[in-house]
Amino acid sequence: MKRLVAGAAALAAAGLGMARWAASRGRVPGAAKDPLESSRWLGITINRPPDEVAPGGHLPEPLGRMDAEVRMNRAPGDRGTELYARPRAQRPGTLARLRGGEDPRTEIRTALRETKSLLETGDVLRSDEEMETTRPTLPGKVLDMALGRAAEGGRL
Amino acid sequence: MKALCWQGVNELSVEQVPDPAILNAQDAIVKVTASTTCGSDLHLLGGYIPAMRAGDVIGHEFIGEIVDVGPEVSRHRPGDRVVVCSIIGCGRCWACRHDEWSLCENSNPSPGITDLMWGGTTAGIYGYSHAMGGFRGSHAEYIRVPFVDYNAFTIPEGVSDLDALFASDAAPTGWMGAELGGVKPGDVVAVWGCGGVGQMAARAAMLLGAERVIAIDRYPERLAMTARHVGCEVIDYTSTDVTAELRERTGGRGPDVCVEAVGMEADSTGIQRVYDGIKQQLRLEQDRPIAVREAIHACRTGGSVFVLGVFSGFVDKFPLGALMNKGLTLRGAQQHGQRYIPKLLDRIAKGDLKTSYLATHVMTLDEGPKGYEMFKHKKDGCVRAVFRPWA
């Protein structure tokens, strides 16, 4: 089995090497980075009509208290309202984020999700993780890091 | 309270854990009276579904009695005897309103994980990893049920615990495979897998009017049980060529609807099993799609394939050419149980649908690790082990 793993690893490494070489020769385009990544609108669709999402033009609370640009429009068909937001503040650079600086886009993702849940169900569901039954392990630490971002991450 | 906890790959133990509490105003606490193993638990047990923590309570298919409700619960009260859908729905998002409950947009507090893995958020599920919300499972004395007004259904008088139990997951999952697979009167339907879900899919196909239903497995006792209780034809795939057998039984056409009820740990005879096993162990594919491949090849041109078995990620050698050129329709989903449970309970009450025979081994919660050992290795003809925490 070890030989098989080593073989597969060698094959993968050779493949990666070939890909890098080909890319450096200009034969294979690299993955395109989204030039609008930091300024794109983050959007969510709420199963409520626009006049219930922002009655009298007032934004729902989780978004209303944020320093964000917000827009909304009726969603196609019977889907309710498309609600969009993006931070006014510049996104901190990679180094600043590594030093603990919060990315305002992650806070907006959370706020959009909470807004949707509050408007549709009247509540934001809490996880049973608050009633701990688990014990710490090394794989659990890795999972904790992923879960720490799970409410504010994703494609939204 | 007592609960059956995942401690690591192939390692379970019964532990004392804190009692659950009402965390949201629409929650209830249910005293679990019966909770069953499900084939999809084996993927957690075997380490194929990541995002489990040592100490997580597993189990998702259960019935019980409501003992406490939050201040905003209106349809249930303490004392109600209920079956609870294994999938948590909020009841008010667009997906729930359109009866696609396993796509609920508000019931998974960790949406970023499935959003990144699959490009979309899916519903929370009890005892099914932190990717599915980190909810405690039902192999316990008590469980918290969020949005209880939408997820718990009163069990009709006269329906036994063991009949109602499988209305939580196996019966609605099977029914969904047949219904969304498009089964209609006169169809020939093939079902891969004679576990609880496969048997329920086969029975649903018959009740939806299929003229012939053929179920496929390798275990003699499961094939015999399916023939006896479902009343359909069976094929032992270890003794024949399934595709050839299906062609011969269908005038050379193949089945109109193929339902796959096997999932990511599919077995087979021959080199395919070895190939997929190696690729899965090397993580070059997450899932073994052996039954899906066979269903696509066996299905008649223009037919329909429904994937009920649980898959987590990427597969290899997927027959896209066959799917496209034969004009097949491929669908899949976790169960939209809330859509089916009320009418399934009615059918169970009327005797149209029998389910309690699936409970081959009824045990105490303390026997949980032994129950899973028997269930995983199909020992003593185990189709489902059922735990009764208060027995």
C-alpha cells in the first residue's frame, strides 16, 4: 500500500510540475482571479415581498446597524426579494487579516443570513454545539477552525 | 442523560452527556422512545463524512413524546406522541414552501461548509456531522427538535411505535425516490439496494402503480425479506449479470425508472470494486458510485434514474456519455420528508404500507455499539437495529 501511495504522490507531483511548466510557457491560461472580488455585491433572496423586507424604507436590524451599501429589488417569479449589501470600508490586506483584522464582507454575509432567517421565521436557529458533548482532539481543532468561519463563509 | 456517541472511526460508546435544552422559542424537547440505525450512519462511522467531533451524538430516525415546548410553539404540546422528520425544515423559506424541505435555507447554522463543498446551502440533519448543522442525534434519551411545528407529526391512534418509526426517514426517502423518479402506472422499476430505504422505494413504486418492480442486492436474507414483505421480484447480483437480467425481463428495453438506494460505499463483484476501493482510500474519489453507474447503463433510453443513496463529493468514471446520449433524467436529494410523512402515516394506519418488519433487532440504548456492529456487518440478518432508550 505504501508503494501505491508513493506512486500516486509521484504521479500527482509530476502532473503539477507539468502544469506549472505549461503555464509558464503561456500554453495554459492560469485560473482567473476575480477582479471585482472585494467590491461585488453579496446577495440573498428572502421569501417575503419588498415592502416587508424594508417597511417604510427601514432596513432590517442586522443590516441596518452595519456600515454597508444596501440595495434590493423584487426577485423573479414568486421568489420574494433580492437583498444585496457590500461594505463601504476597504477590505484589509492579507497581512492585516492574518494579524486579526476582520474582513467586513464576512460580517455582511452573517448579517444577510440572519436578516433572511429573522424575516422568514422570526428567529435565527442556534446550533446544539452550544450544549457541548464533545472532547478535544487534533482533527477536532481543524474542524473548529472551519466551523469558526462557517456562518460567515461560503459562496454568498 | 445517556447517549450513543461517535468517538472516532469505527468507534462508538454510550456516554452521560448534558440534557438538551430549548435554545430557540420554536423548539421542543422530545423524549426518544425508539431510534433506529440507518445505512447513512455507516458513512459517519467509517469516516467517509468529515466534520465529526469525538463525542458527537449520532442517530437521526426516531419517534418520541414531546415533554417541553418553547413559547412560540403552537401546533404541539407536551404529551404528543410524534414522529420527527430526520431533516430539519424551517417551513417558511422558498424551498420549504415548495416542499423541497431538505434544501431548507434557514435550518443549518453552519451553511458555509455545504455552500463551499456543493455550491449551495442544505438543511440541518440530526446527528449528521457539523457540516449539517452540528445537531445532536437521536440515539439518546432526549433530543432538541427545532421548528417543531413543521418537523414533528402526531402519530395516529393504533399505529405502533415500530411502524411509525420508519416514517421518520426510510419510508419517506423511499417514497420520494419513486415519486420524484417519475414512477407511473405501467412502469417497470428497478431498485438497487434492499436495505430499509430500498425496500420502501420498491413498495412505493408498487403503490404508485408500477407494473413490475425488481430489487437488487447480494444478501439472501434481505432479498428474501423484500420478496416476502414488498412482494416484488429480486435479483442477486453476485449470481448474475444485472444489466443482462434486467434487459431479459423487460423485452430488451431496460427499466423505465431506476432508483439507487446504496450510496457511497457500494459493493460489487469484479474489478470495479477493487478499482473504486483503491481510489476511495487514496482520496482520489470520495464515493464509490458503482450502483449509480449500473443504473445508468441499465435504464431504458429516455428513462429516469433517481439517486437516494448518500454521496458526499466527487466520483470517478461517471458515465456521462450514456446519460446524455440515452436521454436520461438524473435526479437526487436528501429526503423531503415533511412532504410525505402525513400521508405515509395514513397509509400505515390503513395497512397499505408495512414497515415494522424492518426492525430486525430491537435493543436497549446501552447495546448501541453492538447494534451498529451487527448492522454494519449484516450479522444475524440485521436490516435495522432499533434502540429503545427507556426500555
